[in-house]
Amino acid sequence: MLEDLSSKLEAILKKVRGQGKLSEKNIADSLKEIRRALLEADVNYRVVKQFINDVQEKALGEAVLRSVTPGQQIVKIVHDELVRLMGESNTTLKFAGIPPTVIMLCGLQGSGKTTFAGKLGNHLRKKGRHPMLVAADVYRPAAKTQLEVVGKSLNIPVYSTASNDALQICKESIKAAREKSCDIVILDTAGRLHIDEEMMQELQLIKRELKPQEILFIADGMTGQDAVNAASQFLERLDYDGVVLTKMDGDARGGAALSIRSVTNRPIKFISVGEKMDALEPFHPERLASRILGMGDVVSLVEKAQDAIDLEEAEKLERKLRKDQFNLEDFYSQLQQIKKMGPLEQLLGMIPGVGKQLQGVQIDDRAFVKVEAIINSMTPKERRKPQILNGSRRKRIAAGSGTRVQDVNQLLRQFEEMKKMIKRMKKMKFGRAMPPGMFPFG
């Protein structure tokens, strides 16, 4: 996420940290480089200018220049100003006192509204809510079908009719939600390739008649200033409550994430970080600022782990670990839980200091497939007692899994190393926060 900007800022701040003593010239030169990096990331020019001025004002204070660790102080100032720029704290959704809560999605065509509708429904259901998706896009061909497919894949009800009246569909969906005991209605409204009067009037009418608790503007995180400009134009006409940035797992330069809050004065509420329906994160400015500066994001990593872990299985596994009974069946079970957490590269990037080391390194999640094939080619006894795997057994397993004996040997070595790593993690009392064996290929 924002790898290019992150690597540039890390390099600049590394030089700053290396300075034993800082002068006004050192700081000015560093800020000039930071300014260039932000502009190249397509951050709004006015936002960059204000950001640099704010950092400079704080960095030139006596407390910083005379500090024993002035470089670290500058890094902290840049981090804090990035957080302030993006909103300082997480802003949650508002819910109706009497259900259903109405959440209206708006934005340009292609920004990812329909996919986000499914992701949001999935996210809210995990929180104990009962969402309904509403196909209110009556213009785009197959828009209703797309939402129905998304809803079916998630087992979330979708309200869809043959009507071409978006307002009527939205009104009727409220009644349908009550009948189905759904407490949240997510309106997937029509987008356009450009902003036009007809679209705005329709959205304003839906807002006036349904009075949604939340109106979210969906912005394509890869489009930079175009997303910010569209967000500003929608705000003038619709006065929405918050922003969602989609496609943040791609090679987005970061302009939208760093500009949109400052330009619109509306909080970013969610970011979409992948194609899967669970690839949605509530937006935490301080966490993204830490990721951008290469400090990792352990809090988000722990949250992902907690969501993916079966608590009963984890406790059972912990008992086995204490007795040194961890085997390849347990290892296989852990792989399945890691896969639920998301792409391995994304997870590793959340560990402080690891993101930069991964630059240019291709991490292929298909490595999981090879490991699974090898373990599945073992007998139950071999999985429970890997110490019995002699040469002939390993040769048979390699043939059965379509791999080489070297691959089987490598897996067994990694398995033994992981057992040692888990023991160390337990001693550091870190194991409860993370699933045992989180990174078997590390």
C-alpha cells in the first residue's frame, strides 16, 4: 500500500536520523525532498504546501534543534502531521435508534461502489448486524445482476425489482428490510462516467426522502487528484458524511488518501485493500501514517489475527504446544487460518521494518498450495508423527504431491524452525496476540 511514497519518505527520514546535529539548512533540504515526494504521489498542491509549512514550523523549534535525538524528533513530527492530515482518529458509522439504518453509497462509475456494498455488508454482519443490499442503480447494464451475485456469494439478502424508478426501489426496500428483520439497508446507487445534473438530482431526491443515517462517497484510490476533485463536486451537492477509498492494495500513489480529508473536511471511514469480500478495513489515520513511514501496523495485524482465529482451536493448540505435541495436522490448520487473514505480502508489510526489506521481492501466495499438497499426500500417522518420515516415505510424498523431495525436506525443516519460533514467542507472551505459526515461510 503506497509503496512508492513510503520508500521515498523512509529514505529521506533515514538521512535525517543519521544526522548527529540538525541545522535549519538540513531541515530545509529534507523538507524540499519530502515536498517533491508528496507532489509525485499526486497529493494536492495546497495540501502539500500547508503540510510542509506545519512540519517546518514545529521542526525549527528550539526543543528539536537542541534535542539529543533531533532526527527522531523530526520523524515524529512528520508522523504526527500525516496523522493530522488524514483525520487524527477513526470515525465510525452512525446507526439509527429505530432500525433499519440507511447507508447510501454514491460516486462515479467504476469507483467500486457495488463491490464495496458487499464488503460493507459482510463487515457489518461480522459485527452482529443483519444487512440488506439494495440494487438502486437503474441505468448501468447488469448492475442489478452484479449486486445479486455479490449478495448470493455472501448469503446477504438483496432487494431488486424490475422498476426503473430508483427512489421507489429505495423506499420499498425499507419495508422489505423490516419484513426480513434486516437492521441495515445499503443503497447501491447509480454512478456515471462524469458528474451530471440528472444524477445529482436523483441522489438529492433519495437523500431528502429517505434521510439516510450515512451517505458515503466511494472514491477510487488509484485516481489521485481526480478522486479528490470528484469528492469536492459531490460534496457541494450532496453534503455526504464520509469517504471510502477503494483499490488501495494496488500501486496507488497516495494522493487521494493524503488529500481528500483536508480538501473535503470529511473523514475517511473505510479503505478497501483487496479483491476479496473481507478485504475491507476501518480507516485509522495513525496506522496508515505508520505504514507510510515504514513503522508497520501491528495493531491491524493483531486484529486480523483475532478475526481469523478460532478461539477454541487456539486454546486446544496452546495445550498441545505446552506438551510439545505440535504436529503437521496442526500446522495445516494454521495455514488455513493464515489464508483467511489476507495476502501474505500484505501481512508481512504490517510488521515494523519488514516492508522495506520486501521491496522487489515477489511473495507468491501459491506457495501455500504446494505446502498443502505435500501435507495432504501424507498418511494421518505421518502428519501426527513427522519424525517417522524416512527417505522412502519422503520420495512417495513428493511423487503424490507433484513436488520434489527437496520441497518435502524444506517443508519439514521450516516446520521444525517454526516450532522453535513458537516456543520463543510463548516466552515473550506474544503468542496470545498472534496465531501460532503465523509466518511459516519467514
